[in-house]
Amino acid sequence: MKIVLASASPRRRELIGRIAGISADIIAAKGEERAEFVNPSMYVCSLARHKAEEVASPEILSRYDAVVAADTVVVADGKLLGKPASPRQAKEMLASLSDKKHWVFTGVCVKSKRKMVCFFEETAILLGSLDEKFIDEYVASGSPMDKAGAYGLQDEQFTRRIKAVEGDRDNVIGLPVASLKKNTKGVLRMGRINLALDIGTSYTSVYVENQGVVLHEPTLIAYTGRDDARKPSCVGDEAADIVGKAPENTTVVRPVQEGYIVD
């Protein structure tokens, strides 16, 4: 499956590469990251949606199965912390996180031709003490400057200052991979599939290219009894012949449509 990751983040590219069967190209959204703030979860979802919609042009969606966009913010003491605009602001952010618990929210939006799914993941982080010397050296390394909250969970020098992580660590790095797979199965599986459907009087068959026949079930089944005690009495043409004439204890169903499948 070919998708577009609407982010220039090398960390998100690495994370999405963990999903088997997905090939991702990068087309970073360039629009200004702006959305009305209602709460952190809605805010990050709105930002992610704007990025996905910016990149997911008809031309892009004609060549790719979906566009995936994400945005991450840190919330501490009721304040939103995005990427620092300067080393000074990075130091101020880190000082505000020292010896406190804060929350990381990542909003994700997946958009295909037919469907769009947006969701968020929340992770709580408890940090130990970040003294002035540590903050100065960490900011001087340049690592905090492209990260929400001015830190990277994956940075070795910062990892040692973390006391606890409550939730998905990937979410803090920038993309909740497990939630992405869980929440977007329907979107990410909407690729190009060549199939043939044969609906006959006796049997319904579905053939998928490179897989062969994936479903072969009677078009009609007549069964007697109720619930767990029901037993098939006839199928196909024989079942069709008794439609409207079946005895009181006999029911005729379309198994593929109504979910009654027999061995």
C-alpha cells in the first residue's frame, strides 16, 4: 500500500515504517499550523486534519491510497507547549516541565478518496529534576528545537530524566503506531483490489486476484429449529423452491447477507 506522510519529521517516517505492507512517501504540509483551541484533543485533531486536507489533493489521491498527517503538543500546567521558537524559549519550556507531570497529545488524520478518520492519543510523562546545567547543555545540542515541549523521548540524555511514562511511548515521539493501526483499518485497507462476484441461485462465490476464491457459500439456506438448535435442511435451488411455502419451523435465509454461514 502506498501512502503519503504529510510530515517532514524523520521520527514519524521511522515510526510509520513499522507498519507492515505500507510504503510511505513524504510530502510535508506547508500551511501555518493554526486551529481554534477548545481542548488539547480537539486541537491536535484539527491541526492534523488541516494538514491532511492540504496535502490530499485529487491528484495525490489518484496516485496514493491515503494521506496520513499528525500533530503533537505538550500540555503542562494548563498551557500548550509546541515547538520552541528560540533556544531561550526551549529553556523556559524545559524549566516549566522539571519535577512535574505533563501530558502529550498527538492528533492523527488519515484521508483516502472515500473516507477520513481523525483520532488522538494521550500519554502522561513524569519528569525528574532538570537542572540549569542540564537544560543549557541539552538546548545547546540543538535537539529540542524541532520538538513539541522542547524534548525528545528518544534522546538518550533526556531519557535518563524520565521517572514514568503512562501510555504509548511512540505517541510522545510523534506517532501512536498502535492506535494508527487500530483506528484506521478500514481506511488503510481501501486499496485497489480486483475481484469477481458470482451470485448464483445455488452458491455465491467471491474471487480475489492473487488469492483465489475467498468465499463460497450457498445463496439460500433453509434451516429448522431456532438459535443454537437450528439445523440446515436444504440449500440453493431446493431452498429457493420453498420460499413462501416453508413449514412454520423452517426459515430461509441469505447467509452471506444475514450472517448465517454453515460448514
